[in-house]
Amino acid sequence: MTQAMPSKVWTAHLLTLFPEMFPGALGHSLAGRGLKKQLWSLDCHNIRDFATDKHANVDAPPFGGGHGMVMRPDVIGRAIEHVQDSLPDSHNIALVYPSPRGRLLDQKMARQLSRKDGVVIVCGRYEGLDQRAIEHYQLEEVSIGDYVLSGGEQAAMVILDTVVRLLPGVMGKEIGHLEDSFETGLLEHHHYTQPRDWKGLEPPEILLSGHHQNIAKWRAENAAEITASRRPDLMAAYMAKKHLKTEDKD
Ligand code: ADE
């Protein structure tokens, strides 16, 4: 089990039946370097440690019958309260429960989470959590997409990856993420690099011109074309926002 940092570093408190899954992918590359540099921290707890019966049961069959098992609210409750009690101030900490029934994760949510002091993520397994625990602790259900994973851990990793890369100092080039897909509202333009001739294929001539203004214009047009053809929903939202902004100016 890792310990929470004493200073006010953005912390992910994870409640899971599989603490050995962490940091996993988050221990590598950008997020991993940030973790090593203590730009964020990970505080993992095994939910089973909060079971009280002799078999350390964390789940039970659903009331009303049916398949699968449901995670017990008393066990989850003790785990959540243990984490909350360990914090000097739990008010600016988000409480997240990854679930396919939740609000869809997007860049806006990642940014909102990055502005908090941290997050408690309750990773469900089996059929999920008893509804009373979700309501009592006002857990925010967050989905990473319209498909079903076998547990909340994989979703927690995706959520955390989107957030920690936004924390100050994690991205080498601070402005890098401002150009990312979804930060501008458009998908990113195409990228090209060495070699200049690969299998007889050349990058667009303009990118070799050294003319920064023309390159920026080409990239903006390319981003708009890609967004319009691949994600008309995003393009419509972008155009509506742009329209509002010009109306504000008038
Ligand atoms: N748990 C299972 N499926 C999930 C999903 N799509 N998003 C978040 N958590 C999940």
C-alpha cells in the first residue's frame, strides 16, 4: 500500500480489490515520470481490508435474486470513510465510481478533476456497488464509453491518465495539451516527420516551406476537415460556440 503525500500534491485515492494493478500503465511515460517526480501521488487501499467477517467477504447475492454478486455497502462505506478521515480537508476531493451507467468522461471533466485536490475512485467488480452506498456518499458515476469492462480499475486508469497529464509540470511543454484534440474543440491535424520520402510518399509541401503562418493555416483547415468528416457532432458544437462568441462581440 502506498502512502498519501504529506504536502498538498494532487492525489488519487483508489479503493480496489486489486491494488497490485496500480500504478500499472500509470507508472510509465508521462504519468509515470510525474509520479516519480511527486507531481501527483497514488494512495491505494484494498477493499478487502475493510471486510469484518472471517471469510473477508466484500460481496453478497442481490436482494430479489438474479445473477452475480453485489458489493456490500458496509464494506465500501468503511473504506471510503477511512480515506476521508485520513484527509485534512475532504471537501475539494471528487468521489468517483467508474460505471457504464455514468456521465461520459470528456476533456472538460478531466480538467475539472485536475483542479481539485485529488479524487477518490471506488473500483467496482462483479455486478457493482449496492445503490445505497452510491447515494449515501454521492459518488459520481463516470463512464469511459458505451461498452462494458470487467471492472472499474481499467476505467480508473483511463480517468487518471486524462487528469494527471493536465497537472502543472507533468507535460514537458506546458502548452502542449492546449493543442490536443478536444482542448480546442476540434480533432488534431495530421502529423508528419522523417524520412521526407517514405515508400515514395511525401508530406504536404507546405509543411516543408518554413512559412509559419501558412503552416498554421493549413493545420487549422486540416483539423476542421478531419473533425467535420469524422465527428460531425463535434464540428456542430464547435461552430455553435464560435457563433456565440461572434454574437457576444457584436
Ligand atoms: N465499468 C465497467 N464498464 C465501464 C465503463 N464503460 N466505464 C466505466 N466503468 C466501467
